[in-house]
Amino acid sequence: MKNIILATLLVLTYASSINAADDVKIGVLYPLTGPVAQVGKDAVAAVKTAIDIINNSHDIDMPLASEKGLSGLGGAKITIVVGDHGGKPDIGVGETEKMINSDKVHAMFGAYYSSVTGAASQVSERARIPWVNGESTSPKLTTRGFKYFFRVTPHDGEFTQLMFEFINDFNSKNTDKLKTIGIIHEDTLWGSDSGGTQNKMAGEQGFEVIEKISYKAKTTTLSSEVQRLKAKNADVLMPSSYTSDALLFLNTAKELDYNPKLLVAQNAGYTDPKFLETMGSKAEGIITRSPFNTDLAETIPLIGKVNALFKTHSGGRDLSDVPARAFTGFMALANAINNAGSTDPKEIQKALQNLDMSAESLIVPYRGIKFGKDGQNTKTRGILMQVQNGKYCTVYPFELAACKLQYPMPTWAQK
């Protein structure tokens, strides 16, 4: 009799251990200090918004929202370990090593700066731990032959293609043709790749690059660079700058009265919420690429509900470019883990390779999420938005536009 009772208890204990849902632990890496700290904090708030949706039950029409926890893992909850890289690749590497070796995370997520993402993801690749990225855009990140790295966002090549599609569409509709291009970029991995991609694509599209300038990241002066741009006066200026550089550039352009007809930026500093807060009317007329804008809510109803929840995690701040992409990337990772039904990194990798999310489940205008063999999302799509009356307004693609393009952009005398 004792043996029967003991055997029954063992069976119940074993069954309980099977049904018990262990937490899924994910390492989250962003710049929480330094010149783009607010971007990093907003990205973490977006991740926490995704976790709120996944771990609790919400009336939001997207996968993982209706039930509590990951159904594929018996209701397991997602927890995160958050690291701050401060914009420095070596710190990002150290944080990743700690998360993988000490915290025993099942996957990695982040890290905004392409240079940090590139360096730190080498650690996860060697350890065979999946890394999902929502917002780093250097094209090189998905040309390294990595098997465990997956990027959800469009990269700079795709965004640059969008810019030239816009210019060509503009030229087809207007007699005042845009013919010449000016390029200025900071010199880290992201800026160099962005400027190089723009230069190459301009030549392929038949545009003349009459000035291309690389400047040192975190520089304290851009006077000579702006003077060169003003002297050449290209029809379209394409800058690739982080926040402090973007602010410095515009203040210098005002000081030297440099007025390009169009400024089409490669986001980063030009979509940091601090940019509009700091520059005010000085930002009027600037165009930046992005995969997200809140005025898309009319065509993407999910934005309103997710934004309302995001504000509870961000101290009242609205969704913007980077947190929208971070949210989308993290939801992709969570769906893959749920589909895998396992925290085994190899199984998560396979689930990411097989992931296929529809456009209707996203808050960004991508056509979906499906990764190619290189780990790049093959269903990306971006927009161009222009600062009008102190807000970002979508102006391209024209079928998604909420505002008419303002051309030429206002001069400093008009602002």
C-alpha cells in the first residue's frame, strides 16, 4: 500500500513538473545613458508594453494578447534582464557575455546602435543564442552569414531605395526636377554604411552626388562641413546623424543660413523625440524616413490600443519610430518562442526561421514578418514623414500620406 501511495505521489510530482511553466528569460540591451538615452528608455518601455500584452490578457487583436502567458509553453511568462551599453560596443559585448553566461538568458534583443548590435551579436552567435533586432539598420548586419541573428526592421539600403523612389515620383509629377544630391554622415558603422549606400544608389539611379562628407561621431563643430554643403547647394541633402549631431547640424545651418530645397534624413537623430522638443520651429520642413508614425492609426487600428498601453510604461510618452520597431521586433521574438514551445535556443532559432506574421498583426506598415536565409525580414516597408506645424506627418508613399508635401522646405527666414 505504501508503495502504491509513493508511486502515486511520484507520478503527481512528475506531472506537476511537466505542467509548471518556467519563465522565459530574454536579455534586452539598449543605450540607457549617453546622448540617446531617451531613445533607449523608450525602447525598453516598448519591450515592457509587449511583455504586458503577452503575460496578461488584453482586448487587442494580435497574437498572444488574449491569453495570459505563452500558451505554447503552458502559460509561461516572459521576464527580461536589461543592460545599458551607453552607445559603446565594448560595453555591449560585456553586457551580452554577462546575460548569456551568468543570467542564462534564452535569447537576446536590441540594441539600437548598429555598431553595438554588430559587436555584441557576435557573442550570441558564438554561443548559439538567438538575437532578434528591431531597429538597427546597417545593411552589413545581415550579410555576415550568421545563423542566429534576425532583423525585423528595414535596413538602410531599403530605406534609401524608398528615398529615391520618392525623388523619382516627385520628378515625374513636377517640372522643377531634383537632380543633385548632397550626403553627410557620421563615421560609425551605421553612418558610414548609410552614406556609402546612398552614394552608390544615387549613381545607379542617375543622380549626381556633388558633395559627400564624413564627420567624426560626437563632433562638437560642423561649421566647415555646412559651409561646403552650402557652397555646392545640392537639390536634396541626405544626412545620417544621431541626436546630438542632428541638433548641432541644424543650429549650424541656421547660423550659416544654409537652406537646402529638401532635407531627407536617415532617421536616428531626426526621429528621436528630443529632436522636435529641442528644435521646435527650426525643424519645420525636414523629411525623415521611418517605418512608423502615429498618423497611420487611421489605416492601422492597432496603433491606438498599443499606444495607450505604451503610455502607461513610458511615463505618458507616445509611441515613436524606435519604440514602435522595438515593440514589433519583440513581439516577433515572443511569437517564435511560443511557436517553438521550448526555451531551447536551437528550437527558437528554427521557429524564427519559420516565422510568418501577417501585416494585420503589426503596428507598423510592414507587409508582414518573414525572415530570409540571411535573417533579414523580407516583408518590410517604410514611410517618409515631414515635420509640419511641429509634428511628423506622413507624406510618402502617397497612398498612406496624411499631409501634402511641403516643397521647397521653409528657409530660415521663413521659420
